[in-house]
Amino acid sequence: MPSRAALERWWWVSGPVLLTLMVAVDIGLGRQINGVYAGAAVLVAINADVRRTSLVALACVVASVGSGVWNDNLGEVAWAVRFATCVLICVLAAAAADVNERRRRQLERTTVLAQGVLDALAVELTGARTVKDVAEGFLGRAVGSLGAASAMVLALDADDVLRTVAWHGRGGDGADAYQEVPLSSALPIAVATRERVGVHYRTRRDIVAAFPDLAGYYPQDRSLHLLPLFRDDVTYGLLALTFPPKVVTAAQDGFLRSLAGALTSAIVRAGELERQDAQAQRTALLAEVSPRLARSLDLVDTLGEVCRLLVPRFADWCSVQLLRDGALKTVALRHRDPETTRWALGLRDAFPTRMDVDTGAPNVVRTGRSELYPFIPADLVSASAVNAEHAEILDRLGFTSAVVAPLVGRDGVLGAVTLIHAESGRRYTEADVEFLEAVASRAALALDTAAAFTEQSERLADVQLVAQAAQQAILAPPPERAGAVALSARYLSAAAEANVGGDLYEVVVGDGWVRLLVGDVRGKGLAAVRTATVVMGAFRAAGADPIDVGQVACEMDRRIRPYLDDGEDFVTAVLVEIAADGAFAAVSCGHPAPALLTSGGDVTYLDLDSSPPLGLGLDERPEVRTGRLAPGDRLLLYTDGLIEARTQDGGFADPTPFLAPAATADLQVALDDLLASLTAAAGHRLTDDLAVLLASYEPD
């Protein structure tokens, strides 16, 4: 299809061609038709611009004069009538061409603007998922394409107040009074929104007449267009645009209405996405809360974790306050910007919370009921301020919406959690209240747990000292050497109330042999001390007898059964005897088999048949497995804490890679290195008791 320029270029040639034909007819036939020469100008005016049309019209007038010459009637009445007709039609053709050209340019400009706006909306809708993002992006891109001087999007909130969502081209504080406009107001902004009819002011004088406060605000003349944003029976807000003079005419008001409709569609879609995202965030956050809060038993860390969970995914600001002596003390505070957080933390003690207000956190801790502020009126912010300086700071922060929930513990209200939206422009809803109450409930439980832990830790301090003494008494270090065997042992406890659990070790030295015991008493705490004492006493007594290790196990079972509290108590154990020539014998009573660490660094586990644990009744002598150690070989006896240490992702930390170094390391540091490596692999302090006994065959 030919371009517009090509069409004009060829079309205007048709005028001179037609004029030439008519002149030829006039001369050849001798019939004067100079009055219709203007038809050539009319033909050109259809698709050519005013310049080309005027040139053809001038040629028509000249030819009409020439017609009077070659027909020898120049100046006569008949010629004059035809000449006047030609001139009149040529003038009308040029005027028509001028009107067509203006309309064509206006149509082209409107088309370009519409395409620019559609492109801008397409870009913004690709990534924008909030109403504020859509409004900001639309104003930033579409307004640039339109050539607007300034633009503002106001949202109609549930309290029937129009509030600014986005504003580009702000020229000072003269228009700040119109950032919040009640829908019931007589101001044109409210009227246009309420009646859902666009209002257009063509000059600065018209604008000042409608908005007296804007006198002197605009340095140059401009037009103002107020376009309501609505769909069906729902009104969403208003789009306000200003343009330099004559940029937008009355003929383009319809285009501006279409523009407002496109923005409305984008806002509706963004609102739906915002609600979907909020629900998904609520679900995901609730799944995270309990595990994250359970990581620490420190009160301050726990409350800080609450803020880290909620900002910025669910709030621009998060504050956690606790009741202390009848006043609220801010314990945790966080903003989406770390620098702003540090600034706010520096001010938290400068402006104590007013407890006499009947809104916000003070009222929530009094009533135990949550409060929702989908929008925050300016008077509410002022009412919570301690003084004028505080009010100015709060006003500058630009809070838009808030929700407050109580922290309710076992003994009553502990404090409150406050979430605030500001620069994000988002709004909280009733669904957010239920969500925050769920978070606050979990946080309060974590606080109760942390407080109970602190109290329990203090209460059990004396018990721990007793337990430490018991540990030193019953789990004394083994002799560094027993005949041909060098020994080393370590004990770690994970008991909450004491430093001794149910794991134990013991050594009995005989004539030409040494017998080793590692066991695990069912249960923990001080009760395990008593049972461990009985087990080690039974081993010392039976282990000194001239019987094999299988019979030693049977004798121990018989001796300890009267001291167990019920039929469910038991002790797992592994017994090993090492002779002076390196020969060894081993039995297992429900216990992990020892590891053989050769002098060459190889690691294997003894193949032992497991008999029932001690205390449950050994009806038969456990099967004894034998072998022989080469000089430098070592046996590692251990409890299940070594093979059941869990990593942070819940799996088991394999200790085997850490055993090979223990085969050749100095005996007195080998176990320390082993335990350090295991703890590092787990990623945290070991959560189960652990006893290890390392025997190295080192004959003279």
C-alpha cells in the first residue's frame, strides 16, 4: 500500500492534467468553459495538502484569464461570471484542503499518542503487580508520550476519600491540599469522581477559578483534565492531567476518556494480582514462622526474627513492643531500608509511646483486640505524636495503612506487633488481621518458651554444678596407659538440665589384659547418673573376674536388674578385652560395634552379633567375636551420638571421613579433632549425648 506522501505526490498531479484537458477542450472546440477550470483544484484538495491545492488553484485562475484572451471576450459579462465562479470554487477548495490537513494531522497525532500509551501500558502490565506500581509506571511512561506537564492518580478508599497514589510533575506544595479529598466535597475533583463525568479546564484562569489555592501555582498557562476511573458500578479513583496550551483540544477529550479507561483496566488487574500475591505471601510466611522462631531461645533474637520475617514481604515497617511496668517499650523495629532502620532505632527512646490514646498499640494491649487501619488519616497520625517534632517526623514518613495485633501469652497480653505500609502504597485488609494474629500467636508462644528457658536455666544452675561434680566422679579420665594399650576418652552431654546424660565409659585393668566398656543408659539427666553408677560398678566387679567378656555381660545383666525402675529401663553396651599380644574379644548388647582404625589409616567396623541390652535379661551368653591388633592399630568404642548426629537439613552426618585422621593423630588430641569435625559437619551443637573411648595397641 503506497505511503501518504506518495499518494499526495501522485494525486496532486491529477489536477494539472485535468486542467490541461479542459484548456484543450476550450481552445479546440471553441467553447469557453473557464468557469469549471476550478474542478482541477477541487480534485487535488481531496488528498493533497493546502500548499499543492493552492498552486493548482492559482493555475486555474490564470488559465481562466487566458480563456478570455484566446476567446477574445476578456472583460465581458459572460467571461466575468465564469471567472468569478472559478475563483470562488478555487478559494473553497484551498479552504477545504486546509481543514482536511488539520484533521489529518490531529488524527495522526492522536494515533501516535494512543500507540504510545498502549505500549507504555503493555510494558507496565508485564511486571507490575500492585496498584501503585501500575500508577507510577503509567504516569512515568504514558505521560511522557502524551507530553503532559504533570499527572496524578488518586485512589478512592473505603472511607470515601480520594488519596494520592502516584504524582509526577509536582511543582511545589501548593497542590498538597488536594492529596486527600473527601468524595462528598464540592471540589471539582470530588464532583468528577462522584458523578463519573470528565471535567476539562482549558486555561490557567479556568483552573484558578475552580481551585483558588492554585493561584500562582502554575508559572505558565495550561489545561487541566479530571478523568474518573470507573468500571461498571465500581469507582476506583481519578486521573488528573495538565498540558501546556493547545496540546490537547476539545476534539481529543474522547481520547483522554479512553486513556482513563485503559488505566482503570490496568488498576483492576493489578488489584487482583496484589490480592493473590498477598494471599500467597500469607500462606508461605505462616509456614515459615514456627521453624524460624524456634531457632533461638533469646527474647531479643526471637522478636527480631518476627520483623525479619515480615519486612519487606508483608510490610514497609514492623514494630514489636512489650509491656514493661505499664508502658510499651519497642524491642524490635525494622524498615525495608537498612539505613532507615538504623535511623529509626536511634529515635525510639526519644519519643515514648503515649499510653493515653484510644487507638493503636496502647489500645490493643488494653483490650486484647486487633485493630485494622486500611488507610491512615492525618489526624490519627497527629493524635499519636508526642510533640510537634514527633508529628513532623511521622507525617514525613507517609504511612498509608496499618494493622496491630496483641501478643497474648499464657499469663495475658505481653505486647503488640504493628505492621505499616508507607512508600509501597499497599493497603491492609481483614484477611491481613487474621494472618497477623496467627503470627502474633506463634511469636507469643516463642516468647513464653524463651522466658521459661531463661527461668529454668537460672533455676537449674545449682543442679548443673552438681551434675558437673557427678560427671567428674563417675566419668573420670581413663589411665593414659594400661599395659600395652594407650587410652583416651571424651564425654559430651546434650542434657537440658545437667551436663551428664546416660552415656558412659569404664576401664578395668587385669593381669595381661585390659577390659573396656562403653554404654548408653536409657533416659537423661540426674536419674541417668544413678543408673550409670550402678552399671559401671557392675562392670568393675564382673570385669575383674577370670571369665570371658560374654560371661561378664551376663553377670552385669544379673547385677543391675534389681536397680532398674521398671521393666522398660535398659542399658546398651559394648565390651572389649585386649590382651598383651594384641588379641581382642568383643561382645555387643544392643550397641553399635566398635570401629577398627589401622595404623595405615583404614577404617572398618567390627562384625558383631547384637544381643539384647543389659537389664532385659540375657538368657544366653552373647556371642564373642575375636581378632588381633597389629602394633599401632586402634579400636574406637562410642555411643550412638557419634552416628546419629543430624545436619541442619535433617540428614545424618557421616562420621566415617573423620575417623581416618584419628587412626594416626596424637592420641590425646585425636578425639578432640574428631568431635570438632563432627560438630562442624552437623552445623550446630550436637543434640545427643556422646561418649567415645579410643584404645591404641602400642606394645613395648
